[in-house]
Amino acid sequence: MTTALVLNLGSTSSKYAIFEDNQCVANQNINHTETVLNQPLLQQETLRQQIIEAEIELQGYQLHQIDVIACRGGLLKPLEGGTYSVNEVMYEDLKSFKYGAHASNLSAMIGYQLGQKYAIPVFTTDPVVVDELLDEVRHTGIPSIQRRSVFHALNQKAMARRYATSVNKPYEALNVIVIHMGGGISIGAHEKGRVIDVNEALYGEGPFAMDRSGSIPNDLLVEYMETHQVSAEEMKVQLSRESGLKAYFHTSDLRTIMANYEQDAKVKLIIDTMVIQIAKVIGERAAILKGNVDQIIFTGGMSHSDKLMECITNYVEWIAPISVFPGEHELITLAERAQLALNQQIKIQIYQ
């Protein structure tokens, strides 16, 4: 039996799970106090590690009994998809926050420290910076600005593999469009195992979502910043956390919003607007795949809504058959890929 510890740290909490042969036997979400959260991210590393170790022991597990550690990927340099050994080079890049300061960096930072302390192999799979874009989709009309690949790579690739398994074909033999719908929405064109085009979901490129703005007309965005005297950093916060459905309805609960879809004209209008924006981007991905699409795959928390899925399906079912894998599957995916890497059943990538 293989025991895997999975770490997934966010801005206000630390999630961990323990899997025994891909069966989850413990799953905890530690909500941190202001004493921890008020510290700079780098200072939170040791504090959170101590809390996680203590919580694991309270669950009756000992760290020296763990066979492998799997971590959610943080902000690193652009890299190809796959499973990576969390080495010192990766640790130093995460710790320096040179590619971005986000709490997700702490996952592999703490994983690396635990691995060193207890002599446990540590892996991460498909971090958000997976970059397999075609060169033709990187460039913009401003030569010094290029599009970035920052998206829900872990869940997108996991669900593409799940679909491939269900039809007894390798992921690398299929062309699929995967739509992850959560706080942000990322829509990727997967061609033979590579995500050749995807919107940068972190700051809201593409359709608007639960709390992301979506793409905004350039001139109107500039005018908005000037009129409201908004700084670049303040604008980034608004685009990524305070826009979308949350800005219209002052809630991040899609169930509450969708409950009024048939009765409330404003709800119907805004939801239908989001639906059309999603459908239009799916059409773009179909175009880059030249219409050769084996399946359209929906995942993420918003795909739990049958009504929302019905609305989107009406626009895109002509493109390809549709599969829906609701929710997020990051923890089990991290555990599965780490155990495969531990047993040398998949290629282990080296970060350098």
C-alpha cells in the first residue's frame, strides 16, 4: 500500500489530504487565523508547516510513514505539462516569488521542506503555468506584449485524461476542448495532449466568470481607470476578484443566482450574457483545431448547475459531443500522478 500526502494551500487556508492507494482516508481544510495570515507569505511558510504537521499527527498519521508527497503547483517559469520532481531549483524559484507572489507557492515550498526533513519524494503535476501555446497565439498587436498561459492546467488535463480513459484512447490521440468553470473560466484547445490555445484566466481574459471580469474593450478599460483613479494593482484586484457575477449579484453562490434564473429578468440577462461569451470562446477553440474536435468537456464547480449546462449546450452541441465532469478533482489527480511517478510508471520531468 502506498500512502500519499497531498498539499493544496490557498490565501486563507491550507488543504491537505492523505490517500492510501488512491483512496482518500483523510481530508482537512485548515482555516488560518489572522495571526498567520497577517504575516508576509515567506514568513507563513514555517508557521503553516508547523500547523500542518500538528494536524496530520492529530489525525493519527506520522510523517515518516508517508511514501510520497504531492503538491499543487505554484507560480513558476512557463513549462510543459507533466509531473515534476520538486527540487531545490523549484523551491528557490517559488520562495523568491520571482514569477509571482501567491499563496499557492507555499504548497510545494512546504512539500519540499517536509520531503527534506523526512526523506520523502515530492512531486507536482501540471502547475498553473503550463505553457504549450502555439507561437501564433502568443503575439498581440503590441509587439512588447505577449499572451501568457496561466490556467487551470491540473484539472483541465486530468479531465481530458479521464475522458480518454473512458473511450479507451490515449489523451495524446485526441483533440478536445476543456472548459473549467469556477471563480475564473479557462477554455483550452487540447491537440494530441498539448494545450495549444487557452485564455489567461487569472486576470479574466475570455468570458466573465464568478468573480473575474472577462475581456474588456481596451478603450473603455483605460477610460474606467482614469475616471475612477484606479491604480494598476487595484485594477488587477478588481479584474480577478471583484467582477463577474459577484459584481452583479453580490454573491459567489451560483446556486442562489440560478434559483432566480426563470423569474428574475436581470439574472436571466446576465447569465445568458456569460453563456454566450463562453460559447463564443469554445467556437474559437474549435476554429484553431480546424473543426477536428472529438469531445467538449466541462468541469469545475459551476458545471454542477444543470440549467447552466443546458444553456451552454444549446450553443455548442453542434461542434462535438459533450461530457460533464462537475467539480474539481485536483487532490485525487495529484495523488494519482505522484504515485505513478513514485513507481516510475510515468516520465518524471526535471525543473531546471
